[in-house]
Amino acid sequence: MTLLAGDRSRAFEQYRASEAAVTDALVAMSPLAARLLGGIDYAAVRRVRRANFIRLRERFAAVNRLSSEMLRIENDDACVPFCYPLLADREVPWDALWRQGLFVPQLWPEVPRRGGVEYAWERTLATRLMPLPIDHRYDVA
């Protein structure tokens, strides 16, 4: 049995040495990444994303299962959402949306396949939450 399992104590020591070598210290980004990111007008991106979020919140207030009050960002200038979370009252027909060219991402597609009652809320989010894009490429039109 030991032959099949290998030298477990040596393997464990190698594992510990490997884990000790891993660090969470910050390192500098590559020059290419620095140059690419240096061309972004972050203030403009923040302004457009926030405006798009607020516009969608107003547009979908009547149908979003998440309350508009819960989605307030006006009092926090540092808040720059990555999407507008539209929670539908039924499962989203992802394939139908995608066939129409509406490329709304589906978050956590593996969750509905999980068994057990302990994942009921997670399944609701995975099947009903549409994270609508709000990035700076979009405007009212």
C-alpha cells in the first residue's frame, strides 16, 4: 500500500514548502498593462457607469424584485457598480435572450444543478438574476 501511495511524509513536506513559498505580497503590473490602463479616463468611466446604473434602476423599478432603495448609490461617490442587478420574478430564458443578440451574462450557471434545500436562495439568484451591463460603452441610445 505504501508503494501505491508514495512517500506521504515527503509529499507533505514538499506541500508545506510550496505553500510557504507562496506570498500575497503585491507586485508591480507589467509595463504593457500599465500603459494600457494608463489611457483610461477613470473619472469619465465612473460617471457613465453610475449614470447608466441609475437610469436602469429608474427604468426597472416596477419589475425588479430588488427594491430601488436597496440599490441607491447617490450618497456614495466611491460606489461604481459593475452591473445593474435585475432580479426577475421568474426564471430567465437565457437561450432566448442570447438568440436575440442580448448578451446578458448568466452568473453561477452550475448552481441550479446542485441538490439540497440549503441552496434555494442561491438557485433563485442563479436562475433569475440578470446582471445588466452598465459599462462606459453604453449610453441612453
